[in-house]
Amino acid sequence: MPGPMPTLVDYFPPLEPYLNVLHVDDDILVLDKQSGLLSVPGKDPSLWDCIEYRARQKWPTAGMCHRLDKDTSGVLVMALNKRAHGRIGSQFEHRKTTKAYIARVAGIIEADSGLVDLPLATDWDNKPRQRVDYENGRPSQTEWTVLEREADVTRVRLHPLTGRTHQLRVHMKAIGHVILGDVFYADPVALAAADRLQLHAAELGLTHPTSGEFMTFVAPVPF
């Protein structure tokens, strides 16, 4: 069974580096978000520090185009003007972006690749957890490919074809290979096996809102 529900009141976001910029131009700001840092402020006043706040200290017009979970690290893009925000937001909405995540999961996955196609919905009794829900869930698909098999751990590359909350976490758990260090879904052994969630947004590809060029941004995997 997963451990006790974590509390965000104990929020100590990493300060070094304060902001890791991968790319910036007149239209977009691309960042490498650290694990443990919120994308946007939380509802509690103590949860004000986030990557959006930090970016706006230098780029006041920066707007969030998508989000990463607090414990997930990796590539995150912000728009620096309304036109760019609209064009990039449309790409996310219509699945025109490409995303690749790297994760380390519990156990050995025998097959080399596969597709998880399981509908997801909010687990209302255990928010913010999500769950597989065949009656009320929204269609959700994740492609996975094995990169390396360690001693009872598998490193995988994940391609989410949809963008549901906690999708990669719940899909990996559903096929019996929970992501290591996951405070919401891991059993005690898998939780203790890593000092952070072993999930990283390694690549993000999108069409630049002005040049029309397709660009792929890469953040090195920190685990």
C-alpha cells in the first residue's frame, strides 16, 4: 500500500540553481525545473515560491503554457507575450508537441516496449491522487520503451500521448512497475529506493510561435 498522504505544508523548494534557463528569445522562455519546486503557486499562502514566480522576477510577462508536477523535473516552456502564449497553448491542446520522459521504475519489465491505454479520473477520496476508472475516466495513453534493466529496477522512456494529471505515475503503477520515490503511489520499498521522484521531462518539442521552426529542447537526466 502507498504510504501516508504527504503534506505540502512542509515545502522547502530547492534554491540552487534558482532558475535553470535552457533557452530564451523574444517569445519563449524554456527552463529546466528542479524536483521539489512547484510550477505555479499553491492555494496555501506558504506555497508562493514556484518556477512561475522566479521567472517573472526577470521576465515579468512570462506565462505558463503547461505544468510539471512538483516532484517531476525537466523541460518546461513559458510564453513571453500573448500571441506566443496562444500559439503554444494551441499546440499543447491539439497534441502538436512531442514529449519524452525518463523514469526508473520498480521491478524488471520483460517486454522491450508497449502501450498503456487506461482511462484516468481523480480519486476524490484521496486527492490529489488519480486512479484508473473505466466508467468515468478520461482516455489516457502512454507509450513506453525499456532503456536499461538494473538489479530489480528498469529505466524507461515514456511518451505520453495524452496529458492527464499524474498520468505517467498511475499508468506505470497500473502495469505493476511504480516509479521509484513516488510519495503518492509507491509502496514503502519503492518510495525508499530513491531520494526523489525518479521522473524527468527530458525532451520537449514544439513549433516556434514566430519562426515556425520545430525546436526540441533537452534537459539532462539528473538520476
